[in-house]
Amino acid sequence: MSNENTQQQYVEVGAEALPLFCPTPSTSLWNSHPRVAIPVEKLGEARCPYCGTLFRFKGERPHAHH
């Protein structure tokens, strides 16, 4: 049995990162997947359906415009 790190890895993002897409611009091309919007501002956290990266919003979430 392997001794894996069971702690979840996540990336904190703020309002300056919105709208948020994965992969992020800092991702290497070889490690890329199709670009997908991550709606982290709606619930405070969201996971990429391709790579599983968990994004958590830090700070006050933006208010919706009507």
C-alpha cells in the first residue's frame, strides 16, 4: 500500500483572476487540456472537470448584476 498525501490540493484565486479558465496561462502546453470556464465566484469553490484542480475564491465574492 502506498503512502499517498491525502490532503486536497487547491489553487486560491481572487477577483483579479475572473473570469477564471482552466488551464491557466501558467500551465505548460504539454500539460494542457481543452479550455473550460470555472465558475468559482458562484459557490466559492469549483473543480475543473478535466484535471480535477480545485479552485477556491479568496476575498469577497462579486455581486451579481441584474
